[in-house]
Amino acid sequence: MRFISVSLILVLATSVVGAQQQPPPKPEPPDINFAFKVDKAIDKGVAYLRGKRTGSFHQDIVNGNELILLTLIHAGVPERYPDMQGDFDALLKEMLESKLERTYKVALQAMCLEEIDRVKYQPRIHACAQFLVDNISSSGTSRYGAPSIFVEEVPTASPGRAAVKSSGGRPEAAKKANEQFDPAKKMKPVVTNIIHVKQKRAGPPDHDHSNMQYHALGLRACHDSGIRFEESFLKLVDAHWRKLQIPDAGGKKEPLALDTLLEKKPDKKGAPAGTSVMPLDAMASPDGWGYTGTEKSWGSMTVGAVGALCILDYMMGKDWRKDEDILQGLQWMNKHMVFDQNPELGAKWHYYYIYGVERVGMLFGTERIGTHMWYREGAEYLLAQQDAGGGWNNVVDTCFAILFLRRATRRLDVATGGSKR
């Protein structure tokens, strides 16, 4: 169970550049009670979402079906909650029958399908990829998106279907209703049918960093489903993010303590699999991102930008853990991190920001960001805020809370990155 393994990682030794490296302390016993509370909170949140078909990021988005479906997938529907199979199937059917018209919904759809079965749904994910590519402007930006006629040209069945391995799925033991569900242990089918997608039209020139961070999440889901994008396209998007990073007033380079979680496979001598922690220390100034440009940095835009750059590095075969712009974004998070509000913005888009923190921690692959053990701090806040009905404020905030608690974002793997793979 992921929550128990995460609670093994508590306080890591911090060393500044040039100081003597200290080994990490021995882990303390797992906090079983905390893991139990998190699971119960997720159970209540899923019950709150039963039958819901409402909620959206923006008034222009018709519904929040994709966000709700993504949340149910990571919560463990239908494996952990078999009685919600009907809700799951209805949301999936409605999503698959919808037209690809808006960036948020298309990106989330690609994320859902990659999680459900990236082999079976590769043709639909291919269509999502064409939409996302065709909604990037000539300057590397995107916004709410508009339908592309070229999406209709994408084959509805993969010509390489027979060459694709589809032996994935969850172990039988994980399908028992009352057993703990860990989405990180889902065995995904291996994709061997690689599809290269090229841009066939440029998107409109306007942009915002909210749509763009979800655009990047959609690209990552497509990449992990065997879709490959041109290097020049990825570099164009990457350059936009980097040129709009905003230095904090008076900020200077300071030590930034991080760590790298390495998954160990069982060895031939019988040593079990597990997670090892390697301290990672850097020097970085606190530089963040705003909504469209250099007006002001705030939390939800900075976490989105850091996550997007991690994804772009991954898809281009670069090591995001050595990326100076990413480290500066992490330092901004370290300096401003709170969970009772969206830093530098207040109550607006509060839970949207919290889910963004989870994505950064998981994508970068660290349990600590400077002085913050981000998961424990965020989970404790969310446990205290859940209402009696099982939700957090509304449908959208409830989805973001569950995605955080479930640690829904899969870590990036250097071995599977690179646009040519």
C-alpha cells in the first residue's frame, strides 16, 4: 500500500553545497493510523461523487466528466468499489462519445484512457494527441482549444493492433472488493505500436498557463501510450515556459534540500523490492510563474509550470532533476508553500493548487521540497477539511483532494522518456 510506504520516509538529512554529505536517518515505523485515516477519507469522498455529472474548471466547459472519471480510476473504481461499476461505465461511455473540443477535457481524457488501457484505447489517445498538437500556436502556446478537422483523419483502429502486447491489468488479488488498492502497482500493458504525430495546423496565439499545464499532462499520457511528438514541437512549448519564469523580488540562491526516490527491484540473492532514498541538494533562487506572463507568480501556476517542464524534459530524454529552471520553481514552492490557501492568490483555485503540489512531488520524484514534507502536510490539511458529507466544498475540489490523497500521478521514468523511443 502506497501510503504506508510513503510514511516510512520522514526527515532526510540536509546538507548545503560544499558541506559534508550526511547519510539519511533510519526510517521510523510506518504510521498505520494515518494511512487508515487517509483511506477512510478517500472512501467518503468516493461516496460523495457517486452519480455526479457536474463541475468544471471554467464556465465554458460543459461538464467535469473527465475529471470525475480520472478521480474514480485512481480511487480504485471498480476494483475497490465494485458497486460503482455503473457510474464508471456511464462516464466512460459519455466521454468516448464526446467530440474533442476543449484542452482541459481532451488532456484529461488522454490521462483517463492511458490509465484504463493504453493499448485498447490507443486510437482514441492518438486522436487526443492530434488535437493537442493542433492547438499549439506558432510561439508554443495554447489555451482553451478549438476542434481540429485533422482529428477526424485519425484511424479509429490501430493498424498495428496485433503487434501490441495487451497482457496488462491488475492482479486478481487486487480485484477483491475489500482489499487495499494501490494504483501505482497497476500492471499496464506494454505498447509496441509507436505512432508519430505531426502538427497539421497552428493553434490560436493566445494562452494561459492553466490550460498549458493540463496540455502537458495530456502530452505525457499520449507519450506513455506510444505516441511520439516531434522534437521541434516539444522545444517550442518548452521555450515558452522558460522565458516567462518570474524571479522573486530580492530572491537569491540558497540551499534547496530534495530527495530522489529510487525503486529497487528484487535481486538474484532474494533481497526484496523497495524504495531507497537519496538526498539531493541544490542551490537555487525562488523563481515562479504567473497566469499569462510576468505580472505575478502564484502557487497554482508555479506548480503547473514545474510539472510541465518535468514532463517536457522527460519526453525529450533529459534529466529534469538537473534542470535549473525546475529547481528554481521548486525553491519558489519551498519559500511560499502553505496548504490553507493558494500562495500569493488566496482562496481562489485553492484545491486546484493542492493537486498541483502532488503532481510536482510525484513527477520530480521527491518526498521533500526544501523544509516541507509535502505529502504529509497536504494530507493532514485535507483530512481536517473534509465535510460531513464526504466532500470538499464541491465536486471539483473533491476530485482534486482525492487525487492528492491517492498520490495519483505516476512517477517519471528516465528509461521510458525521449521523443525517439
